[in-house]
Amino acid sequence: MSKKLRKRSQPLTIPEQRHLVDKAIPDRVSLIERCISGTPPTFGRLTTAAVHARALAGFLGIGADHTKLWADKGYHDHGDEESYEVKVSDIKKDALFTKDELGKLSPEDQEAIRVGFNTTNCEFVHLTFWSDPAHQQPDGAPRNDYIYDLADRVSRFAQTVIYLLRQRLKDL
């Protein structure tokens, strides 16, 4: 298992920072918003929205699983103890979410993030299976209306992350 680094392999230049703030991040947000507003929901659009929302949460320094949130200040090690991952602190000092700030989020926002991370991992990123007869057909496939429950979870997660992202990037 790779360890988390404390820093990027090299600092971002001002033009690189501007590109992220002015182009790359708004394009991802726009893509997420288009994907969660599409009706009827599709697995492909929900996958896109969930994975991009999870990436933006990581950019903000937010980690989560189905039971808790945590401040994630580390970078993913891509070998030789180098990382190319970008966090908001590479653009705006002290902008990563802290444990205290995460604890002050509303219970609804905390739940949306926890459920969103778990949903992204279990439903989209990893091939997983568990028996859930209330939401499954006899062959294990999801019931036809399950996509709407999935869309609700992904939408709440994405909207929460976008809201927090806009707070952190304000005035940049």
C-alpha cells in the first residue's frame, strides 16, 4: 500500500494555477451538473458525476467512508515519493478542509459526503456485489427503480462537494 506524501513533486506555476481555477475545475463542475440534471438518470452519467465529485472532494482535502469524514492533507504517491495530484492548498494556502471544519458541517452535508464516497466506491469504481433483495431482481440485477435512489445519492453528494468547492475558491 502506498503512503501518502505531504507535498506535490513540484509547486504549480501561476499560469498552471489560473488554468485549474479558471478552466479545468469549472469544466468539471459543469460536467457534473449536466450529468446529475439529465433525465431520466443513466448509469453512465451518474458514474461520471460521482467520480468527478469524489476527485473534487479529494482536491479539497476531504476523505470519507460510510462511517466517518476526515481531513486528507496527503498526496497519492505515484512512485519515487512523487505526486502529481493537486490539492486546493497548492493554489490557496490553508484552504484544505480541517477536521474541525468537517465536524462543523451540517449533519445532512456530512451524510451526503459519507454516502457519496461509499456509493462512488461500491456502485461505480469497484465491481462489488452484495445481496439486497429489496432492491434486486431474482438474478441479482438492480430493480428498475433503483437508478432513482442512486441518482438521489449521487446528486446530494455532488451538490454538496460543488457548494464546498465554490466556498473555497471564492475570490480567486
